[in-house]
Amino acid sequence: SPPAPPGDLESVLTEGLMRNYIVRRLLQLLPVLLGISIVIFAVLRLIPGGFASGMLGIDATPELIAQVEARYGLDQPAVTQYLRWMSGVLHGDFGQSFRSGAAILPEMMTRFGVTAELTILAAVISWCIALPLGILAAVKRNTMADRVVRVAALLGVSVPGFALSILVILFLSLAFNYYPPLDYVGFFTDPGKNLEIMALPALILGASMSGSVMRMTRSSVLEIFRQDFIKTVRAKGASEWVTIVRHVLRNALIPIVTLVGMQIGSLLGGAVVIEQIFSLPGLGLMTLTGINNRDYPVVQGCVLFIAFIYVLVNLVVDILYAYIDPRISYD
């Protein structure tokens, strides 16, 4: 057969290197997740006050505690409990909740959908706020616009999300007699009602995220502006808009995408406080409830799933690097 054209050969080699890189990264997930599973399993057993005493409350006696532990297999050696749990996880079974008796995996997937929706909306809002203002601050460096953007970014970084949530709810209730809805409605059940419920927490999370993204955008764009090739682009007569969009922004995206990827990974792991404040039945609220109830299978499953999502998001971010900057290779 005739040899492949140079362009096709280069494409095949690039795809092969990318495929090998993804496989290596996925294999590296296994020891990470294994270590996390061991740590969370051990930490839960070290917390004072086990599940049995918490469930029995003031009626707890040594005999009743022993009966409850035997019922749920908590009287067995820790190694036996861990191996039994991991065997189920490897077969796609995260066990059942001690409290409700419901299967953990289906509920976890349902609640993750709520958290994913909140995260996506917050990320879109963050990008819409941070990128234009960060670029504006870099272009108008040391002007009034730059100072205003830097102050706004500093406020976004400094004010915690839960404090901003409480302040916004207080302001809306006093000024407009508006209170956020407490009964969650799924998007496919009633899109309008769902967006009404999710808009405020997503806006608050997006505003909190935008502070650090704004600062990163400003510093990255300023660094690219100092590069020699930007002077060449301008010398060729390119307009400021073309220079920023086609040359500056694309080269400045690597650290911005890294930061946003870390933020998205953290939020997908569960925006615990925001979900608690706005009564959103997400993954973070499920994890927090499991911790309060000493519901070991729920906490173990949620934390392991959160860790998997976080490292998977980081892998996606690393893969995006090659599409943003073709100079990056994975050989």
C-alpha cells in the first residue's frame, strides 16, 4: 500500500500519543482512588460515636449496640468490612444506606444531577463575568476601569460563598419581600420552576468563582501582551480586537482553564454550604447528611465518587491543553 501522506501520518501519531496518555492517566487513577477509599474508611471508624450509638440515642446500651453492629456487619474486623465494601464497589454496588435501606448508587446519581446542573450554571456565569472584565482590566491597565475590576475581584475572592448567600437572601427578603423557593423541582419536570430555583445559588457561586478567574485572566493577558509576537501582530496592522481574540486570549487560556477546572471539580464534589442554604438535594447535602447520621456506606460512596469526578475533570482539563495550544504534546 502507498505510504500515508505526511499530514495523515502526523494526525495518526498525535491520536496515538493522546490515546496512550489517556490510558496512562486512567491507570494512575486506580492507586489514587484506592488510597482515598482506605483513608475515608479508616477516618470514619475513628470518629467518636459510631452509627449504632447514634441511631439508638439515649436508649443505647452495650447489648443493643452489639445487636445493631451485628445486624449491619460492624462487629466484623475492619479489614473484612473494607474488602466486602470494595468488592461491591468493583461490581457497581455501593451498598445500602444504614438509615433508609435504599441503594446508594441510584440516589447518588440523582443527586449528582442536581450538583452538576448547579456547577454548569455557576461556571457559565463565572466565565461571562470574569473573562470580559479580566481582559478589560488588562487592556486598560492602571486606569480607573482596572482599579474597579481589581477591587471587584478582591471582593469575590475574599467574601465566602455562604456569607454572600446570606447577605443576598437578607437583602431580597427585606427590599423585595422575595424568598428563594425551598421545594426543588427537576428541570425535566418544570424547566421554568427549576431555573427559578437554581438561578440565585448559581449566580452566587458564579460570582464567587469569578473573582479568582478575573485575576488570573488579567495577569495571563498582561503576560501575553509583553510577548514579542504580539508586537509583530500589531506591526502587521491587526486591529486591537483581532489581536486580543485570535492571539492573546488563546495563548492566555492555559492557566485560566486550569483554575476553572479545579473550581468545577470542587463544585462537582458538592457545593455543601450552598446546597444546605438553598435546600438543594445535591451530592454535597447527601454527603453532609451521611456524616451527621454516621451513615458509613453513604459517606464512603459519596467521597469515593467525588474523588473520581475530581480527578476525571483534571484529566479532561489536561486533554484540553493540546487543543488550546498545539505546541503541547503528550509523548
